[in-house]
Amino acid sequence: MTRVEDEAMARAFLAQLFDDQGPLPAVDWEHYRLMQLIPGTAGVTDPAMRDQLVGRGFVELAKGTFDADTERRSITSLRVLITQVLGEQLRIMPGFDNPMVRALASGPTGGAPPNLHRLLSAVSDIVSKAVAVTICAENDLVGERLMTLLFVDGKYVGFLPAARALGPTVGAAS
């Protein structure tokens, strides 16, 4: 797909996401659920505890799929999150290269505990196949708050936060 086609896909997804009356946007629920283990365990700094939590997440994922109500609630949560972080009026940041996408696509580093290694390997497989389209608020002229939407085979699989390097911070040593 071309960049124009990728952006059109993202625009269509967002239009459906914000349409309360229409059908849900296309989501790859299996990959989406797996990607949710990343933010669901990110705040746990102890490696052994995080590995244990990821392991429990894999057990829960193996139990089944989302029902229609859970899918709708997940879409509603995503809409609320985007609205709270970026607002309702969005634009695409053409050509934005999210370093987190590159890092996750490269796979886990040596020494990762077993469950975390399994998660990062699975996420690497998803992200390396994904089309990444970064969005921001329409009135955000420099891209201070960004979110990269990920799509595999035309279906949404998750998002990654994004940050734009804006130069040295105030008070940084020169």
C-alpha cells in the first residue's frame, strides 16, 4: 500500500471509531488483545513480577475471545482515550517515524524473562507486519502529543505512544 492508501485506511478507521451509530471499525481482535498486554504490564518495574503478570495474561488470552459487548466497550474505551489525549479533531502526521515501532519490530533483547520474551517476540511479529499511521490533534502544529495507530491486513491491532524530539528541554545543559 502507498502512504496515501495507508492514511485513507486510518481516516476510515477513525471515522468508524467516532461513529456511534455505525458498525464497529475493523479490528484484529486476537492481535489487539495481545497488544493490550504491553500497557497492561508496563508499570511493573520488577522483571520477575512483570514476567509473572505477562504469564497470567497469556493464560487469560488462551481462555477465549471477546464477546460483542466487550468489543464495543473496547472501541468505546479507545475513542475516549483518543479524545482525552488528542481531542476529537485529528490529523495525520505524514511520514512520522515512531522510534517505538522500530524498537518493538526488532524483537526482544537477550536476557528477557521467558514470558516477556514470548510477548515481545509476538509483538515484534505483529509490529513488523503493521502499517503505522501517526495522528495528533488537528490544532497541534508541531506534533507535541502523538499516537501511532497500527494496522495489519487493513485491520486495527493497537496503538503506540509517540514523541517528537523538539530539541533540548528548558534548563538542559548546553
